[in-house]
Amino acid sequence: MTPSTALLTDHYELTMLQAALRSGAAHRRCVFETFTRRLPGGRRYAVLAGTGRLVEAIERFRFGEAEVADLRRRKVVDAATCDWLAGYRFGGDISGYAEGDCFFPGSPVLVVEGTFAEAVVLETLVLSILNHDSAIASAASRMTSAAGGRPCIEMGSRRTHEEAAVAAARAAYIAGFERTSNLEAGRRFGVPTTGTSAHAFTLLHDSEREAFAAQLDALGAGTTLLVDTYDVPEAVRTAVELAGPDLGAVRLDSGDLLVQAREVRAQLDALGAKRTRIIVTSDLDEYAIAALGSAPVDGYGVGTALVTGSGHPTSSMVYKLVARQGASGQLEPVAKKSKDKRSVGGRKWALRRIGPDGRAEAEVVGIGETPTNDGNDRPLMVELVRAGEVVSRADLDDARARHERSRDELPRTALQLQRGDVCIPTVYVD
């Protein structure tokens, strides 16, 4: 039986629902939007990920007998609200940016339209998925950009929650990572998986030679041998002696990676293993990857920094009511006026203004209607759910290709790693 996602939410979502049902306002037509007011860490762009997971989670957002019984037992809400929840099924519309696209402050990355009652209870689910996955994808994009075409492998499962690890592998793949160490991500989402051995395998055997021989016997000469358990030059000599010049790769996981990579490359070439690749790991992030740009490195394995968003594990997205049905029956803009948490009222549409050189110039957000396309601008909103039915399902390869195109159309300043302003402005029009 497919597990329900209905209780992956906050208590106050249901108490708001109870109060709105009593006041009669629960059935007013409303528009909620998800956006971020700022990008974390002075970054220049962000990447949307998680919408594919989200629409599937919304399909499973049902208050079955077990969920309703639990709410009654704990007296979270009253009996009338429990009865209403027992028949809950989202019947509204959802649109937003396509997965893998870049976004900026104010970008309406997700728009949920429905009654207040059916839309408000989705808030926590929407934010928990999109905030996490987009944070990972945004960090991953910076890493794959810094890698300059060299492959990156996601290997952070042991540094985060077990389910977050699966979602992180998916998000990283969208943003250009080639493989993951996480097998569940391979089974659930089709992300290619990879892996060979850790230091424990070498330490298990009586000698490094025995460990290498065992791995080669089991996995073949194309495998990757971990060469920094003891003495790196000695390990490289042993590896090539046992595997021959067709050894697939060696991995470095400690020390001065820049110096070691150069020394190991020279040693491999001298031993005739000129096609043997060098893979580096050890607490890499986008800055370390960029610093290794001049090194003879063939690939990067990234763990902790990736699954924690490289220091920013959330995208700071919010889910705000921006329009509600008024006395006339028409939607009216509403907005939060708090000094440092203002929102812009009205239902939004967005397009990316593209200049004559094919580069993005602005994020144009229309209030109440679609902004005018001057001929070569790119519309950003896609339909995800119509009248409660999913109309667009995620394809990871499509999202991956979309991300590459989206990042490539940004100004060159977008790829700078130092803190700075977002690379294009967000412009509101009505």
C-alpha cells in the first residue's frame, strides 16, 4: 500500500483549516505562490528541483482511516474537521517552473490555485520538498560548473538523513552530477550508480597487494583502486603491476590533492598507465573543485558539502497567499506588509527576457497576466496539475538537459563563485 503523505505537515495547517471551516472562509478561491525573497550566501542564481517528487507526494496526500483516527485520538482538530479531511483530495490547479530551470528572488516557482482549505494544507509538504531539493541542486550546479566538464559523483549518503540522501542524489543528477553511490536513488529514480571500495577493504587484508588483487579479481582491471591507505607511490606501483596499463582509475582521498594528483599522474605515465584516470575525493566543495582545475584530475567525488547544500541546506522558499476571492466573486490581490518580509500580491506569470546575444537579461514577472514576450523571450511557467490530476510528470533526463540549457543562457557572471548580486534582476510588471 502506498504510504500517505498527509501527516508530513505542521499542526497549525490543520488548526487554520478548522477555524476557516467554522468561519465559512475555507471555500474561498485562493492562489498561493512559492518563491524566495533572496538567494543564500550571495549566490548569483539557484536551481529548481523537487517538483517531480512533489506532484507524486500530492497524489498521496490523503487522510485515510489511520491518519484520521490518529488526529481524533490526539484531538489535533475537532470532529467536523476530521470528517472533512477524510474526504480530502486536492482538486485545484498547480503550475510553476519546470524542474531543472534556474530561478531568482521573486520567481513564482510554484503556483497553487484552489480553495483555501485544499491549498493551505499543502504548504509544509511543498516547502519541505522544494527547499531541500533546490538547495542541493543549486549547490550541485555550482560544483559541476566549477568542474569544467569533468564528471562529478554524488557520495554523501552517510552525511545526511537516509531519505534526504535519496532525494539529494536525484537533485544532484538534475544539476549535472553523473552518478551516485546511493542504490535506492538508482532503484527509485533511475540515477546511475557507482562504487568500488573503501579503506576498510584494504585494511581487512594482510597487505595492500592482497587487497588490490582481490578487488581486481572480482571487478576487473577497469575498477578504481584506492591508493592512499598507506603510501601513495608504493600503492600506485603495486596497482599498475597487478592490473597492467589498462587499470581504470586510482582514487585519492587525503592530503594535498593538487600536489598528489600531479605526482600520481607523472608516476602513472612513467609506468605506462597513461589512460588510467585519477579520481579525487575528501571533503570537496565547489571552491576545492575550482582550485583543482589545473590539476590532472579526471573526476570528483563529493559528499558532505553537496548533501548540505554547500553550507546552505535550504533555499529559503516561502508559500504565501497572494490572491483570494473577494465579495464580488473575483480574485483580489493580497500581500504581507511586514517590513522585512514583504510579498507582492496578485497571481504571477513569468518569462525570461533574452537579449540579442542569446543571454538572459531579466526575470520578468507579470502580476495578474502574462508579461509581453518581445519575440525571443522564454516563458517559464508549465502546467503541473489540472483539476487535481497530474498532467506533467518528471523525466530526469529532460530536467537534466533543461538545467544545462538554462544555466548556459545566463550571463557569464552567473558562474563566478565569489559572493555577489544575482546575475539578472527580477522585474515586476502589471
